[in-house]
Amino acid sequence: MSDKETKKSILERETTRREFLKMSGKGIGGMAISLSLLNLLGCSKDEAEDVVAWPLAAGVLVANRNKCTGCLRCETNCTIVNDGKLQPYISRVKVGKNYFFGVDGPKLNYAKADGAFGNKLMTPETCRQCAEPYCGKACPAGAITTNDSGARIVLQEKCVGCGACHDACPWHLPTIDPETKKSTKCISCGMCANNCPTGALAIVPWDDVKYAMRKYGYLA
């Protein structure tokens, strides 16, 4: 692919990403989108309220907590591939911490009279790759930058392990590795989704999203 074609492809991807962001916001439960586009994202209309879609560099990362069994394979594969060790605590995708309550916390899922506690649903969660990253702005060492794929990453040689990125992130997703004293952060490699046995995590390529949005009038 020539430089001109590469630039055109990147521009089209970013245009699709921005339009999808306008549509989706936090999740897709309130999106006025077609059934075909919901099917592309791997969910039905009834499941939409429990699905979150995050626009990443490679495509749309879809997390469906109704399909998550809590096997934590996404966390283990993430650290094996990116860190060369099995250490779910530093995984760039977080599942276990949201058990029972999900990302909204216990205030919406209090213990009931019958003894049921929480919603008992896992909620996969990962970096939103914010357009104006809180983590990057807070880093005193300038260790957080954007790679060629458009993902915001931590430069290990610059990271001082201060934890400012973790504190600044509204979801506290960057995590300090207790062994290396360096921050870990999602690089949009897709290993979590590629190895999810139930499809609770999936990445839909931007070309597929662009086609569906254009076909149903969401994209000119």
C-alpha cells in the first residue's frame, strides 16, 4: 500500500471512529441503531443494555457481560503475551474486579431480602483510548504516547512507576506492576478478544463497522 493509500485508510478509519463515538457514548443500550448493526456487534436488541462498545485503533471492542463466564482467560492471555508471565493483576483488561456489581458499583445492586447479593455478572473493562487521555496528561515523565496504530501506550524506559496515570484515569485502568515498578496499559493488541471462549469480548474491524454504518445511513 502506498503512503497516499495508507493516509486515506487512516483518515477513513478515524472518520468512522468519530461517528461511532457520537452514536455510542458509554454503551450501546440507548443507541438508535438497526438490528443489523447490533448483530454485527454480536448482540441482540434485548442484550444491548448489557453491552459496552469501545472504539479502539483496530476496531470496535465489544464487551457483552451476559456472555462472560468469569474464566479470566482474557486476563491471563493478556499478561502472558505482553509481560511474559501469568499475572492477572496487571492485565490490561479487567474482569474480576467488577464481579457482582459491574462498573456501576454496589449502589445499584444492594443485598436483597432473599439473600441474593449483587447482579452476579462479570463486566469486562479496558482502556477507552480517550481522545484527550487523562493518564497521558498526568504522567510527569511523558511516558504515555501514541503508537503507529493509534493506541496510547506506556514507554517502559520512561515510566517512573509513580502511579499518576492510575490515579488520573476515571476507571483506574493503568496498573503498576509490583515486580517491575512500571505502569501497564492496554495497547489494543486484541489478544483478550481473540481468545475469549464465549465471545464476551470481540473486536469488530473498522471496515465492517464502516460498511454497516454507511449502508444504514449513519455514515455519509
